[in-house]
Amino acid sequence: MAKQAILFDLDDTLLWDERSVKEAFAATCNAASEATGVDPLKLEEAVRAEARSLYEAFEAFPFTKMIGINPFEGLWARFKKGEHEQFRKLEQFAPTYRKEAWTRGLKALGIDNPELGGRLAEQFPAERRSRPLVYEETFRVLDALKGEYKLLLLTNGSPDLQQEKLDGVPELAPYFDHIVISGNFGEGKPASSIFRHALEKLGIEPEHGMMVGDKLTTDIKGSNSIGMTSVWINRHGAPADPEIVPTHEIKHLEELLTLLDR
């Protein structure tokens, strides 16, 4: 059946968020290594572990899980927007969370230095913000689709952080007829409600839409649940999940154009 609209995920589908975060960790951990001699790779591993532990213990964790905000976004998000009261709790929590994650990460490697932990907690957000990276094929694909299909961006996350990511690459947002951020809607992928909301904005039925994303558990599971065609972009050869089967699997975003030409 002919498609009328293409829905895209943002992080690690169009924006190369994984690389941005990895490079921000490397720069920050290298700074710590210069100051203390700590192994930067071991520090990154320790900080990631401490961040997850702190994040999962916070009272707003169930909300962040529902909206789709991961612990490492919490290491640089400000959480100043969003109407839900839980965003105010996150806004208050974030500065302490960042400092604690870095301080505990250092301490796990034998370095008890809260002052350095505080400096690293401020460096990491600056490093991440300086790296708004996009896949080299992103704009070629969007150029090919614009005008041929309705385009909608469907992204999980905090409203201000997802908007900040878009502002970092100002050429991206104008391609889309609509942008839906889970933190504004009140529920995130894979909830069928946010997919139905997106289709209502587009004015189409599920069979006329196609969802493209990198996560089986959110993008593919959610679009499958309402009968949309789903396209899993699996750049790194992740194993399949027999419980969540995409309509199509691709390794490179430009393969999407070949699928549509069929």
C-alpha cells in the first residue's frame, strides 16, 4: 500500500547522539586523567555505572522511563521546560545528580575529590553541547523525501533537551511537517497513544505511515502495535528479538529510499 507519511526517530537515527556522548565522555575523562592519572576508560565505565544507579533510585525514575529520558541525558539536561510536575523535580535533581555521578565515579577508582567531581560535572555538558553530530546521509535522505511524503519527527525525551538538540542542527527541523516530543505529549514510545497522536497530526491511517528508528523496544514495538510499517535501522548489527519483529531491517539510512521505491 502506498505510503503517505514517514515518521522518524531522532537520536541515533538522524542525529548521531551515541557518538556525541562518547566523545563528550572521552574529553571529560581525559581531563580527569591529566589531573589525577586515572585511566579515562575506567572512569567512563565507573561514571556510567554510578549515573545509572543514582538515576534509577530517584523518585522520578518511573516518569523518566515512561517519557524515555536515559541517565546520560540527565548528565547534561537542564529540564527547565515541560508542564508535568516531575520535570520540576528533575530540574532540582540534575545539578546534584551530575556532581554525584562524577564524584562517585572518581571515588570508585580510589580518588576522593568532590571538587574535581564538580568540575567534571560541568565540563561534560559543555563537551556534549559542542558536538551536535549528524549522520552523513541524513540530509541526503531527507532531501529525497521532502515534498514526496509528509514527514514527522517522533522523539522521546525532555522537551528542552530535544529542542536543544534540534537547535544545534538548525537545518533539520524545517524538513518536518510536525515534531512530537514525548515530554510534551506526556507519554513516550512505545505507547500506542503517542503513535496515534502523531498519525492524527498527519491526518492518516496507520497503514499509510512508516516509522523509521533504531530501537526495537520503542520505535518498532510501538509502530507495530498500531499496524504501521516499521523500519529498523540496525547500523551496528544488533541481534534480532523474536518478540519484536520489524517489517523491514536496514543497515544504512539510504536503504530506506530503495524500500520506498518498491
